[in-house]
Amino acid sequence: MADDRDPHIALHRRNRLSTTASLALRALLVAGLFGIAVAGHWYDRGGLRDNTDGAISFLDVVYFTAVTVTTVGYGDIVPVTPSARMFDTFVVTPIRLFVWLIFLGSAYSFVIKDSWSRVRTRMIGKSLSGHFIVCGYGASGAAAVEELCREGVAADAIVVVDCDPAMIGLAVATGVTGVTGDASHNATLEAAHIARARGVLIATGRDDTAALVTLTARQLNPHVPISVNVRAHENEDLLRQAGANAIINPVRLGGHLLARSSAHRHAVEYIADLAGAHGCVALCERPALPAEIGQPLRSVSTGLAVRIIRKGATVGFWEAGANSIEAGDTIVEILPV
């Protein structure tokens, strides 16, 4: 059987070494390489010449090895025999390269990388304003990000928060900004700059977690719109009390659509068309225009107006309240895409 494994797919596992242990391991590796060079020079010390006193001691060998590995090379001790020169060429030179790679890698890992990460984080944070925060990048969260992009929201105006670094990696690959952490913690949502967010979408997969995230988000930003994906019907009121503005129950909604599809298949298809930005029409809402004040809802010319939101209450197009649009009303209408 042919081996169809992709050689470019890598396996990842959490690094079990702490920062101190990693540095100690690198130091031991450098010491080991240095010890090999010292041992080789001491064994062939007859091939070295000391231009100062003519004698080669062990300290001279250590000194010569150090200045050779670090490429300083003062010239007071030099290899004079072919064997000593070949040892420096084929053993000490690769050791020198490995040592410098270890030093540079350590500097990048523990200094440059961290510093650049902090600078980049500050730069991205300053650019975040009027963005959407999506808490949870499971099936629902990923679909929400995709729908936002279809509606014209720029990918860099979306911040995904998830505890799983792998999920954040998938999200970042789509062009959005990722924050690895628990969205129910203040520090995590503050890192996502919730104070300047345009909206928060919560799709954590668990109602209890969603409630904690909702409470945290509402505490940090009392005015930001919060939409929550909930599974159990009995938790909807609790999430509303926690501060959620919109609550979506996919289980109940799916059941309603499934039941209606048996007798109203085309109506269900139209509902699905309204719900997504990829269809022919879209259900949208907007504030009433000054020119529309005092006019009946049916006179709206921008689209097919179907509902008024007035002081938190809904007014259908068939109700008496729809005969006159008032200041502060929100109009819900169907628009062609």
C-alpha cells in the first residue's frame, strides 16, 4: 500500500521544558561542544605554536579554543601542522557555527521574539476600534466570522477569543485577530479591547460559560451589543438578565424550521435566504430617517418595511402603530442584496 501521508503535516505537543530548563539545556550543549574542541586541541597540542613563550599548556589550549570558537583569533597561538589545521577546519568551524546558532536562537526566543510580540500587540491594539469580538471558534463561532465577512466586515476588524491555541491558529489563518484565553476573564476581553468594540458574539458551546462571558462583557462595556448562542430554552431568560441583547437558540430555531418545512417548504427557504448575507435578500434594521417621521410604515421606499421597534416594543406592519413612524423608531426591512 502506498504511503499517502503528507510530509508537510507536523505534529505539535506542548513543550514540557520550562524557560530555565531550556536555557540550561542550551548552556550544556554549548559546554559540550566547547569541551569537544578543547579535547581535540589538547590531544593534538603539538600542532599548535605559542608565539609568546613557545610552550602549550592546558590553559593555553582552553584560551585558544575560546578565541577560535568565538572567531576572535588574536594570532598569539596558531595551528602549524596539517592535522591541527584540518581539525580547526572540519571540527572547530562547525562547532563555531552551532554555538552561534544556539546563541542567536536563544536571543530570538527569549528576548527578540517576546519584545516584538509586545510591540506588535500594542500596534494591533491601537488599530482596534469599532470591531467585533467573537468568543469561541467552534462551528458556530467560525460560521459567525464567515457571515460577518460576507456582510462586508473586514477580517482585521474581527477579534476571535478562544482558550484553544489550535483554534486561534485556524482563526488567524482566515485573516482575523486572535486572542488566546478565557473570555470570562476580564484581562482576556480587555486584551481584545472590548471598551471600543462594536459588538460581542458569544458562541462558547456551553450555556454556563456563555453566561459568565456575558456578565464579564457587560461589566466591561455596559453599552456594547451582545449576542449569545444558547442551547437550553430555560437559560434564555438568565442570559437576558446577564445582559445579552440578542439570544439565538439554534436547537429551537431548527425545530421550528423543520416543523414548518413539511407544509411551507418555500417559506422556510425564504427564511434561510433572509438570515444569511449570501442570499438574494437580507433582513436589516436601521433608525428611522427624518423624512419618514409621521409617514406610515408602508411608505418606506428603501426596502420592504415589516416591523417597527418602538421603545423596546415591536409594532407589526398591520398594526395601528405602523400608520405613523415616530422619532427614535427602528425600522426592520427586507432589502435586496
